[in-house]
Amino acid sequence: MLLCIYDEKTEKEMIMNTFEYHLNKCFEIAAEKYNCEDPFDKCKYREIIAAEKLGHDLFEGASGGKYNDDTYGADATDPKDNDGKVEYKSAKMTKTQYDKYKNGVLKKKYTMVYNGAYDKESIARYANIRHMLNLFYKAELVATVEVPIDYVLKTLNENLDYDNTRRAKGEIVTTNCNSVGVQFVDNTPTIGEVID
């Protein structure tokens, strides 16, 4: 009779090897298909998933770039919209939020953060870009909301004006984290529209 010796250390090693294998596969796929060196840096994997699900063409490597007009303020282009630029913002759902969404009763405000919206000129550069809020539960793209451009620009400008007023009073205010909120009530965004 052959006895198999199996101990806890071996099980942990097998689990860790499997974990590392799958993470390495994520890096390989991202590099080979999307020219993305690190899919976990700034949640780039979410952009990859969103682009695939929405039928968009993701910019290779890093998007953005203050002096790069081709990609500034966007993550992809939409071939169904004359290759118009699309900016992705994503938010992570908790298990509770995900369950509420599945039951049609999600009530939650999600935030789209624009670190490049620190002056009027920078905000104006978002004017010809579609804005998408992607809600994720783990790796699952649960919902995408297209947020109206006018609402994004109005909110970013109002926030900047508020911050500039505080700066004029001598307060130290960061130039990052200019945010646009999207409120959900019973699974429906109060601004924008859920798209497939």
C-alpha cells in the first residue's frame, strides 16, 4: 500500500505557487496584449476589463500625460464613436454594496477623482472626452455609467473655484483629488445613464 504524505507546509506551498502563477499570468497577458507592464498599478486591470467589455481600444502603456494631447485625460477610444476619447474612472464595491445592487436597492454615492483637473485650462481639456464610471466588485465589471460631459466640467470647475477661494485665504489645498460624485438610488444613477 502506498501512503501519501501530505502536510500543512506542502499545502501552503501549493496554494502560494498557484497564487503566484495566476498573478504572473495577469502580468503576461497585460504585457503581451495591452503593452501594460503592471496591470495592478493604479488599477490598470480595471481599464483593461472595461475596454474589452465596452468594445473600446485601450491606449497602450500609460495614458494621460500633461503634454500628450493624443491621450491626455483619457484611457481609450471608442471605434463606434469615430474613435472619440473615453476616460474611465472606477470605484470598488463592497460585498454589501454588490448584494444590494443585485437586489436592486443600491443607494450609494461613488466618486470619480480627476488628479489632472487643477486649473481651468486642464479642466477644459476634458470637454471632448466621454466620461465613464465603472463599478467593480473584485474583478467583475458590475455597471458602467456614462456621466454627462457638462456635469463633469461644471463640477470640476466649481470644486476648483472653491479650492481657489480657500487658497486665497491662505489655506494649503492640494491640487489633486478634484472629484465628481455620482449618486445611485435603487440602482439608478441620479446623473448619467447606465450603458451595456
